[in-house]
Amino acid sequence: MRPLRFVALGDSLTEGVGDPVDGEWRGWAALLTGEFGEGPVEFTNLAVSGAQTRDVLERQTPAGLDLEPDVVSVVIGVNDTLRRTFDIHAVAARLDEVYAAFTERGALLLTACLPDPGAMLGLPGVLANPLARRQRAVNAVVHALSERYGAVHLHAAEGEWLSGREMWSADRLHPGEQGHRQLAVRFHALLTEAGVAGGAGPSPEPEHPAPTRSASLRWLATAGTGWVARRCTDLLPQLLRLAAQEVRHRARGTSARLDLGASHAVAAALAALTVAEHRAGPDVA
């Protein structure tokens, strides 16, 4: 019997950033790998830090399909929200294509919705709200498409685990070891319900201490400044315009229109996928 093949696609979260082991990133997917059951598992992590949905579609998916996985995780979207090119229609179309490509090959799909980066970074409301609106839109698309393709879907955008400082690495954007373990534990529970995983599951207890406040400050003073500068160059001008729009709507008491507009955009993006599917028509033998 050949080993179960598990392939992980995504960005730095799945790459394992925040969970260093022996000079390399480990992360939730690697922690989960040893807990599928009694048989052997072949694990390949194709996730790359900074990846967006376009990267997953154009680079990671072809490589993943070549591996003929039994289980594939696709956890992506946060980096899309941090770019001035953000377009929920494009995000939805890409995810739909990725999900379809793997499920048509018989792979079990793992997905997750994620917390918004503005809240995790503690940005002021006028800056955080536009990012939160974008992340909610991505999560809504992931929810809908996960249901369409029968994915094992983890609701990771909310819950007590988000508020625990010990769950997060020094950058406040990536889980630390304990956070990665929490994701692995929760995915394992869902896979056990689906009859795929077995055993006791990954341990939720960390092997290493959580980063200290001084470690967080050191990160901000070194690697963090570069990260912020790169994101600001790409996103900041647009984010400032979005913040000005947020302030104007607050002053007029019309902030609900921004949320309504985002909801309409999600509905239109999903409707466009349905129309495209109907136009394609059924396969003809």
C-alpha cells in the first residue's frame, strides 16, 4: 500500500514561519503530518512566504497536481489583502480554479478562514477597518467555495486562541509554536470527524517558550522594519485613501455602506463563478 500523500499550498503561515526548528520552519502542516493514522505519510510543503492566490494558482498548483496528493491544504489570501491590486473577483476565480483542479483528481481539500492582519497588528480603526473588510470578503469566498467543493474547513478567524499572546510569534502576524500547534490540533479534530485522521493527534503543548516582549521589539527593529517598509511601499498610498474614505463615512454616519458594498462585491464574485460554470455546461463523454 502506497503512503498517503499530503501536499500543503499557501504562504508563510503554511510554510511554518513563527515555528523554527533546527534553523528551519516547521509549522502546523508538518505537525499535522504525523497524525493522519497508522500508515506512512508523504508530506510535501510547497508554501512560500509572501505568496498570493495568483502564486498558488500559477506555480504551486501545477507542482502539487504532479504529486497526485490524497490530501491537499490550500490556506491563502492574507497577502492579497495587503496589496493595492486586491480584487475579490480575481481572488474568487483563482481559488475556484485551484479547488476544482484538486478535487477533480479526488484529493481531499483542507481550507481555513483567517483573522484580519489589521487587528493582529493593532492598527487604529480607520486603517484596520479597510483591511478587516477585505479579509472578511476573502473569508466569505473561502466559506462558500469550501462548501461547494466539500472541503474540510477550519474556522480560524475567530476564537479564544486569537487573543492569547503566547500563541503568536514576535511579529504578531504569524503564529508561534503554540499557535501552529493549535491549528494542527484543530485540523486533526476535523480530519478525525471526516474519518481521515486517527490517533491522539498533535500535542498542543509547546516545546519552546513563547517569544518575550524584548524579542518582539528586536524583530521590529530589524526584520520588522523591512517587512513594514515593503508593505507600505505597495499598500500605504491606497490604504491612506481607504482610511480617508472611512473617516468621511463615519462623519456622515454612513459606514454601513462600506460593509454593504463589500458584501455586494463578494456576492457578485461568487455569482460570476456560477454563471461561468453554467456556460461551460456538462462534460460530454
